[in-house]
Amino acid sequence: MVAVTGASSGIGRLLVERLLTASGSGKAAKPVAIDTERGDIEGATWRITDVRDPRLAGRLDGVDVLVHTADDRSLETPAKERRAANVRAAQTVLTAAAAARVPRVVVVTGTTVYGAHPGAAVPLPEDAPLVEEAGPGIAGDHAEIEDLVRRARRGHPGLSVTVVRPAPLVGPGLDSALTRHFAAPRLLSVKGVEQEWQFCHVEDLASALEFIAVEGVDGKEGALAVGCDGALGQAEAEEIAGLRRFELPANLAFGTTRRLHRAGITPASAEELKFLVYPCVVDCATLRDAGWRPAYDNAAALHALLDARSGKHALVGRTLGRKEATITAAGAAGAAVAAIGTAAAVRHLRKRRKG
């Protein structure tokens, strides 16, 4: 029997729906849906609890596979608060599963744990080295969660843990640094670097999680990647999005973003900006070899992102209101000058306050 945390919304809800369809065809048992409140999906066995509560262990009777999707990826949640909640949830899930003698846990992180670099190979193998230091962004949350997984494997030898690393997610209702990047008047890029894009549609992630949970697929060192095959070049992404790029030197792009983030103007940190201007493309070899295929390619996934983004506007990672967006779009200097000008204004205000 497969249990899913965060079952009332997002990826968890999509996965429960797929498992219910599989149970109706006799391919799987009826799923257990775990969340702080009952969702609107009929047919699942609902167990209401907070995944950060140690009493979760008492809600896992009869569970063979526990898929953990209940995490916070919002840019609007304060970073320290989000990190504490995500790490505590993962730690509680792993400890509760071991205590309840659940044979297997599946934990979702992201390909961000590989880092993004201007000279990165495209694609990276699934067993490529991971980033050594956890930054302040969501990538840092995932790095800490994977460290918890490694410790759980050592501390609970009878517990099998599979880490699933989706490429940047796209789909209805998502709000991320990626979606805001494509909601800007122009696409920021770093001089001398040609970006390569890899996406993962939420429907494909749910499909992959079902496949992994039901078929028992595992990867090298207990980790595997999920995403579209191959990569989409920057020029093709610009053509699909109907946007032009603006290029900045790396030190100016990251320095400006760092100042804007510190001033509270943008929720995206300089570390998160790396994934928007440097490639992070991973070969999803394990799932491909096991027989799973994504329904979306990168071009179709980008179209889905653009459809979900329709009517929304952003600049340097911050969502804009309609009036702000109109002013920005009308500016002859474009987004580059707007971003640099904002940073200059922040510096000017700070000097005045000090004076």
C-alpha cells in the first residue's frame, strides 16, 4: 500500500489520483492520503495528521511505500521559516517511517542539488557530484534534506530511501523563480554563456512517482532524476516565449540580484539566479532504462509554463501589479536598466539614511 504526504493539493493530489486509477484497474492497492486536512478526492483512505508531528508514526499502519511530497517551495515564505519547516518535515517522515517499519520511503528534492555552472556538462549523469554547501534558497533546502536521507540510511539500515530529483517544475498554479523569469519583459542572461533549459511538468512528476512507488525503481546510490529528455537552447526558448534576452556581465547580474535580495525587493537570491542563467540538465537514465517516458518534451513544457503565466508580470523575481508592469513595458531602456536602476536607487537610499 502506498501512502502520500501532502495529498490534498499539488503533486501529492495528482499522485493520489493516479494511484486511485491504478487501484481501480487492479495494478495497486487503494492509496493512503496524508495531510493536515481532508482533501476532495473520494476513494482514498484519508489519515489526517501533520507530517512534522512525531505522532505520524502511528498513522502509517500497513504502509509499504511512503511518498513524501508535503514541502514548501514558495518564494514568499521567509527562507529561514521555510528551511526549518521543510527539514523538520523530512526528518519526521524518515524517523516515523523507520519507527513504523515502513520498508521504503520516496523523498522529492530537485536537480538543483547538482548546482548550476557556466561550464557544466549537458547533460550531467545522475551520479554527478552534488553541491557541497547549502545556500539560503530552495536548492539549499533540498541539499539539507538529502543530507538527512544519507544519515537516515546509516541510522536505519532496514529503511530503503529513494530520492527523486525533478528538473524545474512547470504546470498550473506554480509560482517560482522560473515562472517569474519567463514573466519578465526580457530574459536575463549572462554574457558569454548560452543557457540550456530542462523542465519537468507536474503531471510527469506524478507519473514518475507512481511508477517508482509501484514498480520499485531505484537509482544509483538511491537517487534518480525526472524531467524532459534533452535540453532546449536559449534561442529556441526565446522564440517560443516571444521574448528577447538582455545580457549582463556575471558580476553585475549577481551583484545586482544580491543587493535587491538583501533590500527585500526580490525574493530570489543570487544563488537561485544561477539556475536561470547557467545550465543544469540531467540525464534521466534510470527511469528511461526502466521503461518510463515523460509525456512532455521541453518545448511543450515551456508552452505549459507560458500558458500558466498568462496575464502575470515579474521583474528580477518580484511579481508586479498591472500598473507597474505597464510602466516597465513602456520603458525604453527595458528590463536591464530597470533592474540596475532599482539597485542604484537602493544604494542611494541607504546613503541618505546613513547621512
